[in-house]
Amino acid sequence: MIGVIDYGAGNLGSVMNALKRLGSEGRFVKGPEEIAGGNVPYEKLLFPGDGHFATAMASLEKSGYAAALREWIQADKPFLGICIGLQLLFDSSEEAFKENGAFKENVCGLGVIPGTVKRFPGRKVPQIGWNQTQARPGSKLFRGLPENSFFYYIHSYYTVPADDSVAAAWAEYYVRYCSVIEQGALAAVQFHPEKSGALGLKLLENWIGG
């Protein structure tokens, strides 16, 4: 069974519908206690959604999900983050400490991937729409997918890992940036596979099948 994290973000219905189309059973996780410790009902975790970095982290810390997610990922259990589910894996984000043009105290992310999240430098932000995605050879998520496939993106910030070896795919919008990471059983994507048609479903199928 796939556990889907619901912390109040959107797009959850689209994700559940995509899992259903693939014949996979998904269930919303009822609380952090369901994913912590040794006896858990889920084989895989999926963290979808969009939102503000600082607001999302505050919700995860308050609810207890932050510690439970770190424990799950550090145990190298299958995990897929989508959109904000990618960015929250990093140490910090420019979105979290710039407010009304002034800088405030930084907000830490989950910190399981060293690096940060930066805002696109151009005027047309956020990036909204289809963008070409270049995967590295041997990527598990992109197995059987065409080279330079297009996926649906909507975001204003992009990830900058401290170690490029975790990057599994790149996209370009003002800058070339890491849009997918893979490290052991941990995977995360900046785009929305649940809104990316047949190729997005194939990518989800690859993750589900391991």
C-alpha cells in the first residue's frame, strides 16, 4: 500500500486518481505515528502538493510529520516527493526567509539532501506549463521514457543540491537546474507527473514498480 501525506496542500485528488488508474492502492496517512517505528502499514510514501516552503515546514514540525519523514527517508524506505515534496527535502529555501522585500530568520527544511532552493532570476515567474526534462542515463524513474520528455511544471523556485550526483534530471528556465533527484530509495520531482499525461503515469508506474 502507498501512503499519501496530506498536510493541507492541493493536487491530492489528482494524485489519488493517478494511482487508481495505475491499479495501485493509495491511502492518506492518518498521522506521523503511522510512518514511524518498525510496524507501519505502508510499503511506500508519496508526498505531493504545492505551497509555501516556510508554511509547509511549520505544519510538518507542528504535526510531528517532520521527524517521522526524516526517519523514513534515513531508513532508505521508498519515498517520492512531488513539487514542494522535492523542495522540502533540502536544507533551506529563499522562499522561506524573504518576506515583503526584507529578509527574516531562515527556516530549515527536512535537511535530508544537502543544498538549498533558489528563486528563478527572471521576470516571468512562476514557470507554468510544459517543459523539456533531460534525464541522466540509468535513471530508474525515466526507464522506458523518451529522451527529453515534456512534463508539466508550476513553480517559482528551483533546487540546488550541494552534490550533483543526486540529480537524476534537469530542466531549463532562465537557468539549467536540477528537477529530479534519486538517491537510494529516495526520489523526488519538481514537475507534476499526475498532470503530465501518459508520460507522467509511466514515471509513476516506474516508481511504484521499483
